[in-house]
Amino acid sequence: MPEALKILKIMLGKTAGDPEEWADGVLEVYLEIAGQKILKRLYPFGPPEGARVPERYLGDQCEIACYLLNKRGAEGQTSHSENGVSRAYESASVPESMLCDIVPFVGV
């Protein structure tokens, strides 16, 4: 997860010397939540014990975590207009468009 944490900090625009807007612990929790969303999609009937997010989905994990962080404080908002600014979210959780590239594992 250290690589994911580094990527997420860059995506959020954090640079060395910036005041700590987000503590590492908060970022790690959001990365974990994003990882669980990916694992839920990968293994629709439950992930095997010890399953981890595959390396190829690292970018997706960081994007989902960044999305969730940027929505913080307006979770589940479906519409909002104020002073010419309009907001609406695709879903109350992670939009389907962010999960569509994750291919579930299947077996016989």
C-alpha cells in the first residue's frame, strides 16, 4: 500500500512541505475502502481468504479513493445548485463507471 498512498497523495495535489490536510491514516482508510469495493467486484460471491487487490487495479484503487475523498462531506448528494455551481453524483457510493473495467473471477 505504500505505493498506492504515494500515488493518492499526488492525485490529491499533496507535495512535500504542504500542511497536512489529510493524515496518512485517513488516506490509508480510503484506500482500504476502495480496495474492498474492487474485491467485491472481483469476487461477487465473496473474496477468498487473504485476497488482495491485484497490481493491475492499483490505479483504479487510487482513483476510487480520490473520488471518495473528494465527495467527503457531501456523501450521497444527488443534486445541488448554489451560486451557479451544480453538483450531482452518479451514485451514493462508487459510480458504476469506475468499476466497469474490473473483471470478476469466475469458476466452475
